[in-house]
Amino acid sequence: MCLLLILFVSALTCVSCFDQYNDTLGTVIFTNVIYRHGDRSPVESYPKDPHKNFSWPSGIGQLTKIGKNQQFELGKWLRRRYDHLLDSNYCRKQIFIASTDVDRTLMSAAANLAGLYPTTDDMKWNQEINWDPIPIHGVPMFSDSVIGATADCPKYIAQIELLRNTQYVKGLMIKYKYLFDYVTVNTGVAINCFMDLFRIYDILYVQYLYNLTLPEWAESVFPEPMGEAALHHFVLPTSNQPLQRLKAGPILGEIVQRFQEKQLGILDPDRTMWMYSAHDTTIANLLNSLNVFDAHIPPYAATVLIELRRKNDEHFVTILYRNNSEHDAQLLTLPNCAPACPLDNFTKIATPLIPSDWDLECQE
């Protein structure tokens, strides 16, 4: 009896210790985990790239050893934080893992799950390997409106064109014209928008991380002012409500629906975690749409936690962001709501951003 009591108290202490908000904001009963994949090789090259023939071990756009370890460590961190939500062994009724249909996100999910579910003796199926396969559900790019938001949406494209014709964006284009022209001349790639600029910035960034000598022309523009300009690639796509509805609305809709079903006790299966293996743009679009985005390029393995908490039979939502493995997750506060936002208030904030029929709205 004494041993059981000690174990019970220890478990409670562990939960409240790792989740510093447990006592003040309530206990997490369900969480959505949205993370960027781990470190990867460049996804492309450019005509004048001095390293375009560099041989990356697994090819372009692929998860590296560093990236695998980043996700493995993130999985271990998630286990410490949410140990009270998950059994030691994988159970499909507790967790669902979704991913974009991209090698690096699928592999990131696998590495993450290896950290989240270290193999126990009773689940070991081969003495030569300390790993247990866990299902990851990939979503094809052509139909993905939720995670990568890559599904075709004519209305979104039309709204982006309207945005480009605003005085604000025209002013940005004038401000950075010198940079667009300079990078165009030196790369052989026509830089016509902030996405084009970011693609070159990203190549240089990865090459810099791997100690490849950057071309001379880059010295005057990398990391700045290219980095500053590239931030607009992460802000403009969700800079107004029509864009937010079409880009971040579907994932927000899933989150709100699961929270409501969890509150009512009708979530089936009654899961405790939903995991999305995603991209930097997924994180930026989601946080920016909720008006809690401090403009930056989300780093590898950056993670958003959108949690449902219960305290005194009331339900609250907390949003945390972990963008550095050396620091704990930062609690974000939604405008016009408390750090622990009552579920009803969170739903009211999110509802204007959620299309009732995304496919139909995209065709309007």
C-alpha cells in the first residue's frame, strides 16, 4: 500500500514538475502537437550555385542524421511532458500521427516516435532491434488542405493576387527591389517574390550550416538583409482573414472539433494526442492566423502545442511554442484572452477563421 502511494505521488509530482502550468492553469487532457521536420539537405540548387554538384548523403531535401536526432530528442521531450497522457506502449486509441507526404516529414515522425515510445521488453519483437513500428498517416500533396496546405485552392490564389496589388505589398516590393535584382543577377534565378528570395536564402543557410564556402556575392546580403526580407514569405500568406481561412482554417477546424468532442466526452476513439509532422510554413500560418506569431523562420523541429486543460470541471486552451531544444516551451497568449483561454472563448476566436466547407469556399 505504501509503495503504491509513493508511486502515485511520484507520478503526480513528475507531471506538475515538467508542466509548470499544471497547478495554475489545469491538467492537460488532450494535446495537438505540430512540429517542423528535422534538419535536412537543401531542397534544390540554382544555376550559378558553386555547390550544385555537392553530393548530399541521402540526396536533396532529405532528413539528415542531425535531423533524425533532433526529432528523436523531441520525442523524448514529449514523453516527459505528456507521460500522463500516453501508455508506455503505442495504443492507436490514444494517439494519431499525421504527416505531409514528404520524405523528410514522414521520417521525422518515425524518428520522433522512436523517442516518444522507447521499446519495452513486452513489445520487443526482435532481439536485434530496439524499435517498434508505429503507423504514420501520410496525406498526398494534391489533397492536403490541412498540414502542408498544398491542395489547389483557386480562391486563395485570387486573394494573393489582391494582396500583391495593395499599397503595403507594393511598398515592400519597391523597398527590396535592389535585393531582388542583385540576387537575380548572381544566382541566375528570377526573383519575383518573397518566396523566390526565401528559396535562395534557404540554400545558402543549409550550405552555411554544413560549412560549405558561400559565394562571394552572398557576403553582402546573407544572412541579412536576405533574412529580414525572407520573413515576409512567412507572414504575407496569412496576413488577412480571407487568406487565414483558406490556409490555416482547416487545421484549426480539426483542433476545435476535437476539443469540443473531448469536452463533451464523445471523441471516438477517445484519444489524448494528435500529432502533425509538418513544415515551417505550417507553423507560421497557424501562429500568424491566431495573431501570436513573432515573425521568424521556424527552425528545424520547432513545435507548437495546442493543449486542452481541465480545472475545476472547466476547460481551457493553452498554446505553447518550443523553437529551441535548449529552452522549454514558451506560453503564448491569444489577444483578448487569458493564457489559459476558456474553451468557449478560444472557439469564438477560431470560428471566423474556419471555413464550413473548404472545397466549396475555394471555388467561390
